[in-house]
Amino acid sequence: MDVNSYISGFVDGEGCFCVSFQPSGRHRLGWEVRPSFSVSQNAERAQLLFAIQQMWECGFIRPDRSDNTLKFEVRNVRDLREKVLPHFRSFPLLSAKQADVDSFGQICEWISEGRHRTIEGFADIVKVAMRMNASGKRKYSEDEILGSLRSGEGIVCATGNRGIT
């Protein structure tokens, strides 16, 4: 069996492409956008998480206390664009989750282009992100985020090695 197809199948069942939003006083529009890819596994079967991390040469593995698993996570936008997303373009998911991958890829491109720094671009990101992960729960609604955007010179993504500034 091809390891790349196996990874895609595993992610189809246990992975998540997520774009979250967090209120932030240090961002001019009042919100931070956080794209992330993650996949979880029980600790005693976590070899695949370490293999994916080694193969893609990015991300981190941490305990997920919510369900007592380990989680491999990638938040760096460059790594998402250059390592994670190309894998799923070459080895697409077979479920409807592939639509989330496509939306996630679009959002990462927009962030890379700096569109998250304008009200219009940020609003586009929010609208696309809210259509992703339909069965998931969100802390903030689309209306709540869009209705509270502050006008300003722009917004930046997560700082440090987690995103593009």
C-alpha cells in the first residue's frame, strides 16, 4: 500500500482542517485568524503521527487533553501551503471533507497574499471558514465576528513561527 494514500485515508477519518478566530486587542481589526491542520491518535498507536511529522518536516505533537489522545498539528501558514496542502492535492480525501481541504487551501493562499489584513479580505476568510466543518462547534458566529470588526490599517496573522505577519 502507498503510504501517502494511507495518510490521506487516516486524515479523512481522524483529521481536521480548521480556521479559528480569536478576539485580539493587538490586531487592528480586533480579531486574529488561525488556520491549522491536525490529526489525532491514541498514544499507544501514535507512530503514524511521528512518521507524518518526520515526512513533512514540520508541525508539532502535543497531548490533547479533551480526548486523551496525541495530536499532530501544523499552524505555520508556509508549512501548510508548501507541505500539507500539496499532499492532499496529490492524494485527495475521498469524503466530503475534501471540500474543507479546498476551502482551507484558499484561505491559506489569501493569508499568504495579505488579504486577511483588510476588512474585505478578512470578511471573505470568515465567510469561507464558516462553511467548513459543518458538524463542528464554533465559539464565535459569523455575524458576531463580522459585526465587531474594527476599522484599522489591517490585521496580522498569528505571530512567531505560527503564521505570516
